[in-house]
Amino acid sequence: KNEVEQSPQNLTAQEGEFITINCSYSVGISALHWLQQHPGGGIVSLFMLSSGKKKHGRLIATINIQEKHSSLHITASHPRDSAVYICAVASNYQLIWGAGTKLIIKP
Amino acid sequence: NAGVTQTPKFRVLKTGQSMTLLCAQDMNHEYMYWYRQDPGMGLRLIHYSVGEGTTAKGEVPDGYNVSRLKKQNFLLGLESAAPSQTSVYFCASSTGLAEGSDTQYFGPGTRLTVL
């Protein structure tokens, strides 16, 4: 069993929909990262959080340390949000990576 | 600032050939990393460096060597390429201040095909 599991693997939605991507992990962590990988391949860090909630524009990330679960939400989704969203957890000075969630937003 | 750059962007090798991928960063970061990304799998750490002159093995180091002679550069070498090394390779860097908890900045990737 992978130490970091993301769901769903693939998600297709219509423009304007509220999007939720989930990340569950099974190890103790010092922080959790959410990253975005564009269709062109570039990877950009979105959030790093160790508790609570962070918001940046239309993106919101939450984490529940007790339940070992994090969610990434996108409000008012737009086709330009189409990308692979990757969760990674920092554990024992290493990053453990999820396999990513491929999101497609249709106009 | 250019951030993290990688050369080349694309490369096709024949089995048994060698090559070196170059990663450069201009953010004065201590930590640098080499990952490979394969379809359906998460990023896997090949080697990493916590400072100039130091390197360490990651999750999948076999078949690769690295060097960090200068703080800003991290080289990944394939001595005898194999088809299993066909992948997209990403370099990243971070300050290293929070050891795993700090933000990593990624290069654009190198798409390598080994025939």
C-alpha cells in the first residue's frame, strides 16, 4: 500500500464547478505540500501546510493531522485549472509523493 | 532570476550510450534533487545533495551517478543507458532550512528516451 494516496486519479468537470481533490497518508509528517503540474510539464508549488487551512485566490488547502488527510479545493473552476495536482508529505526529512490527480475542466 | 534550469530538454539515446543532464539554480539553495517521473507513478527521488561537494542516494539510485562540484550545479549521469531509464527527469532545489518541509522549486524537465 502506498504511503500517500490521492483520489480521484482522474477528474473531469465543467467550468464553474467546485473541485475537491483528496490526499491521505499513513506516516507521521512535518508538512504536506500541494503542487500543480501543467500540461507542458512544469511543476509549481501551490501550498505547504502543517495544520489548518490556507487560501490563495480560488485555491484552498486543508489538512486534518489526526485523520491524516488533506484536501485541495478549487472554487469557480476554469479550463486553465486543468493540470495534474500532486500531494507530497514531508516525513523523516524526505518527501513522499502521491501519484497525482489529473483534472480536466471543460468550458 | 532564471530559477532552476535544465539542459537538455529532450534527448534520445541508444542502449549503452552515456549522457549527463545538467541542472543549475540561481537562488543560492543548499539542497538539490533529481527525480524521475513515469506514467501513473509519483515522482521518485534518484539522488539528492544537501550542499556543495555532498551527494546521497534516494529511492531509485541504481544506474545513475551525480556530482555537485559547485553549489549552483547538480549533474546527473547515466553511464550506460537502458530502456528502463526512459522517463522525464526533473531537477529541484530548496533552501534546506526545514529539511523536507520547505518549498522545492522545479526545473522544466528533461524528456529522455532510450531505444
